[in-house]
Amino acid sequence: MDAYQSVGIRRRLKRFFRRDGRALIFAMDHGFEHGPTDFEPVWEHINPRIIIRKVVRAGIDGVMMLPGIVRMAGDEVKSDRGLMVKLTSKTNLRPKEEQLLQSQLGFVDDAIKLGADAIAATVYWGSPQEDVMMRQFAEIASYAHDLGFPVVQFAYPRGPYINEKYGRKEDYRVVMYGARAAAETGADMIKTYWTGSKETFAKVVDAAAGVPVLLSGGAKTENPLDFLNVVWEVIEAGGAGAVVGRNIFQRENPEPMIKALIRVIHRNEDPEEAAKAEGLI
Ligand SMILES: O=P(O)(O)OC[C@H]1O[C@](O)(COP(=O)(O)O)[C@@H](O)[C@@H]1O
């Protein structure tokens, strides 16, 4: 028989993933991590209730937020969708060298009180502060797993040594290293960068050794089809979906983009067909 905790972890993961094992999750920690200017393109989305209501209505599988925003708008996330509470972050106001650290801003108990289905934390692999983030992740994972909660790692390699050695943080050798490190530190779900091609992303998926790997959305693309093409390649590479912020909330009307993403992720539709069907092109 399984330990009670294993049952809890499995059940809670199912709130994000559909039967196809894939998920589309909305990310909304940008007001803290990047600052309110990220919302300027569509200012009404600075109000968490407004944007979360829209994405939930459009059919999103899960939502990721920091604890304070869950307190304000968590009840907009219907109980059949996954709620992911992230416990680490940083502001863009810090001195540049300190931006290679995500600090812990809340505790697993807080996330559970808020109704979380999964607990998330970032590790900047390769950062001079890697040690601090590894320890934070280990403490969060150990405590959350003990209580039957899955943990999500935003495995983001970054730092001067990576730039020096590989030229860019999106080099697949570094991204797959981060994904592997996330799997080896006990993540139940991994979110990471696009490596630029289906072939290289497939290696990232392999390196994660069965732990689902989701794309981290990135900056909004002018042409919606460009983003849908990337997500399609992620799926083709064996990725488990995407965690998307700016490509959703920086659009005047996020609904068609979400519906097109659902077509690509869950219905294996061709990105161009999906974009046309939703009136994006
Ligand atoms: O550290 P970066 O690359 O500036 O971006 C971090 C942001 O990207 C995310 O991981 C994903 O959001 P986006 O889809 O907007 O890239 C957010 O959770 C986070 O705020």
C-alpha cells in the first residue's frame, strides 16, 4: 500500500494535468517579480480578480500566484482547477548582483492554509547564490512532501559563470542540466526555458527522467502564432505543457490565446489552424 502522502501528491497533481498528462497554467507573479509596469499594456489586468476570472473562464488548467494575491483573488480559481502557490521571489528593485537570488517569502503552511494544490519555488542553477536556493527548495520539498503536497521547481539556470561558459542561459546543455538538477532535488513538476528547437527540448525532457517539464512562457510575442509554434514544438518534444504569463495577460483579450493554446496542448492541433479557429490570425 502507498503511504498516505504519495496518494495526496498524485491526487493534487491531477488537478493541473488532464488525462493526456498535459497542462496549461497561468503565471501571475509579475507584479512582484517584474513590477506593475508588466501590466501597463492592458492596465485593467493589474486587478488580479479581473484577469484570473478571464483565464479561468477561458478554460485554463491551473493558476500560479504568490500568497498575497491568492488571498485577494484565490476564490476566482474554481475548485476543479489547480492552485499553485509560489513561495520564493525577488523584486526588480534589488541591486543587479542580488537579482541572482530568489528569497523565501512565505511558508508551506501558508500555502496550505490558502488552499494550494502544489507548492512552487525557483532555483537559479549556476547562480553565486545557488546554495541558498537549493536549501530553500530542499526545506520546502521535504515539508510539502511530508504533508502530501507536490512541489514545482522553476529551474532557471542563470549567472555569470553560465554566460561565460555557454554564452546564453537558454543553451540546451544548461537548460537540461537545470531540469536534471530539479529532478534530482525531488521536483514533481519542472518549469524551464525554451531551448530554441524541438530536438534540444526533447533532451531537456529526457534529462528530467519522467518528471513533467513545462515551458516557461517568456516575453509576449507580437505575432501570436510565433508563441503557439513554440508551444507546439514543446509538446512534440514530449513536454507536458506550458506555464504562461505575459503571452496571456499582456493581450487585450486573453481568451482566444488561451483557447488556441488549449487546442495545441490538449488536442494536438496544428498551431496555424488553432490560431485561425480562435480568430488570432
Ligand atoms: O526572471 P524572468 O525571466 O524575467 O521572468 C520570470 C517570470 O517568468 C515567469 O516564470 C513566467 O511568466 P512569463 O510567461 O511571463 O515569462 C513568471 O512566473 C516570472 O515572473
